[in-house]
Amino acid sequence: MLQKTPSPREETAPERAAATATRRLPHADGVSNDEFRDAMSRLTAGVVLVSAHDPEDGPRGEDVGMTATAFLSVSLDPPLVMVSVRNDSRMDDLLERQPLWAVSVLSESQRHVAGRFAMKGRISDRLLFADLAYHRGEASGAPLVGGSLSILECRTEQRVVAGDHTLVIGRVLTASNPSPDGEPLAYFRGKYRRLG
């Protein structure tokens, strides 16, 4: 899953060496972080922008966005979806108190959107949304990205902490397909790809 994290302070050479060694050390059950990450990078995933509006951030609030590849359908009746968010990330903190959010399924022409909301040490979300074509969802109040293959507005039904991530399960309130003939943006072996 793609996540945004603040840019860390400059590490010293011994700290970098220790971090590299830690990634290669197996967990108690035998697999290291690098082995797990490498194996999972072979699973092709669709790319979405998860968005929500934070009404408590300033006089008009602020929009928050996060690129994700760990997004999937959970149930047809009722219609449920799930996204995995890093614990203590800005999106996790917001979705803990704001139950309404949205997902824009990105097309291959929206690689720049995915990269923008996944970069480390990025600028504020307000600036990231500033020149992006979007409209506000009626059910969620979240930004919905123009040109997306499909858009879902959701309300959180359940949150499940799973290791260093939280699985946010949401009931789908609205669903539409603004660009049904577009091609999907995919993520494989650490890079954005197009199908075919």
C-alpha cells in the first residue's frame, strides 16, 4: 500500500546501516520486511485516491487525500468496501473522528495525482488539491477527482487495527462511473503501470 509519511531527519551512516539490517532481519515467524515487501510487490493493485474533508481544520476546514493500493470490495449486501491506512497517519487520525470519506478510482492518465498524494515530505494537502479538478461529494463532502474511472462515497462502519495499519470498512453511500471507458492505473513492483 502506498502511504505518505513526513520526511525524516537526516540519518547518520550508523543509523542507516542499522535500519537496513533491521529490514533484512526475519521477524519471529521467519520473514523479513524486505522479503515480505518484495513478495507483495508482485501483486498488481489498482490505485485510488482516498479523500475526506476535515471540518475542524481552520475556518473552512481542509481536504485531506491519500493514495492507496490496499482498497477492495468487502460485501455486496450491504455494499461495503475497505481501505488500509497507516496507523497515526493524517488520514488515520481524520477517519477516526470523521466517518465520511470518498474513493476516486484513478485512470492511467492520473498517474500524477497518485504520485502527488503519495510523496514523502509533501506539502500541505490544501496546496495539493489547489490545481486539481475535483468537485465535492454531496454525501461525504469529500473531494471527488474529475476524470476518475469510478467514485464511491462512504461512511465508516468499522475500524480494525491490524499491525501497523488500520482497516477502515465503509458502507458505500453513492457510486458513479464518470469515465467508464478509461483504462485503470495499476501498481506493480513499486511502480505505476498501465495494463496491456
